[in-house]
Amino acid sequence: MSEDEHIYATPDLTKVSYGRGEKEQDKEGRGEEEDKGEWKERTVDVYITGGNRLDPDPVTQPNAIRKNPAREQRRGSDEAKTNLAAVCLGLLCLLLSVVIIALVIHFTELIKKKDKLTEDPSQLKRILCELSGWKTFGSGCYYISTEKQRWNKSKKYCRGNQSDLMVIDSKEKQDFVISFNKLVWLGLKKEKEEGVEGDWTWVDETPLTTPKYWGEGEPNDSGRCVVLVADGSKKPTGWYDRDCKTQYHWICERLL
């Protein structure tokens, strides 16, 4: 083996060789130690750990720094915590991205709805009508009472809610009211001035012309206010004049 090959050769870590010089007095008797070049081979146990790192033998290397198991355990624990923190951070970033995307989509939809409502104000009124618990039909917003009141109090309630008792001027509106299966006050009344009976007039001050949906034999002067009978009773569905002090349900109407 050449000198270069000897220098760079991989050492045998399974044993360690070392030499000790023998004492020999020189010619002058000074007792100086001289190395005769004789080596004695000694074999010691070498402990190899992961990564080809050596764990020093406490006999041959008492002053060597040995690994601390507790320190190694703490190091492993710290690495595990670091990995867990990285995973949690990644999941948090992913969740945040999903939330941001959802908000952008929602905001975009709101802008579209806003533009649509700006173009059609009646659409906004319909939404507000339904949010208030009223019902939309055709071009109107309607409230169907759950309690009963006299005609005047029913009218007062409607006026207090920016509406009025319902005016029926089409077959579609008549069928709409019938669908609730109730006896309800309508906004139709015959006023009496100076003891003289007037004509039937709607609350919007328009006279009753057509269409008319009087019940059989009506009006028969039973009263000056009109109720629509549609509760499945023995009376046929239609309008009936009744005493305005009688208590019935009512329907308020607000145009959109």
C-alpha cells in the first residue's frame, strides 16, 4: 500500500492499537526514554451508534463526552412538537383560504343582488314584505289577521301599517282571499250621509263597479260593511253585507 493510500484508508474502528516505548539508558546513563519502534497491539471494545457515531468506552476514554439519553429524548420531543406545529399551521392556512374564498363568493352574490334590487325597486319591497311576515301576491303585499276585530278597528290597524283594507278588483284577488278559508272584512263600505244611504265605495274612494262577487241574495241591507265568506260554511262563497260592529278577521293590502 502506498503512503497516500495508507493515509486515506478507512480505519478499522473495531479495535484500537497503541504503542508504549521502553526505557533504556543512554551511554551517559541519563535514563531517557527512547522509543525502540516496537508496538504492542491492544484491542478494546468500540460502541457504534446510529449515524456511525462512536459512544466512548468509559474505560479507555473516561474524559470523553457521552450522549445524554434524557437530552436525546427532549430533542426528539421538541422535533415532534415542531412537526405538529407545522401541520397545525398548514391546516389553519388551508381553513383560512377556504373561508376567504367563501366570503368572496358570498360578497359577489350580494353585489349581484344589490344591482338587481337597484334595477327593480319592487323586488326589494317584496323581500321586505316577506321578512315582515306578510305575503306577496301580484303587485301587492298582504297581511291576514289571526285575531278578530270590528271593521273600523281593522281599518285602523291597516292604516297604522302603511296599508289599507283589501280592495278586490279582479278574479285573481278574489281567489287569493278565498284560499285562506276565513270570513274576512274587505275594504268595501256603504257610507250614510245625512240619513241618506250612499253607494258602495272602496277604502281608496273608488266606487264599486265591476267585478262584483255578491253572495246569493246580497246585499240585503244587513249592514253597511262587507265581509267575504270563504270558510266552507253553509253559506256560499261570496260577499255579504254585515253590521260593521261584528268582529271578523281582516286582510290588509299594501301596493308594491
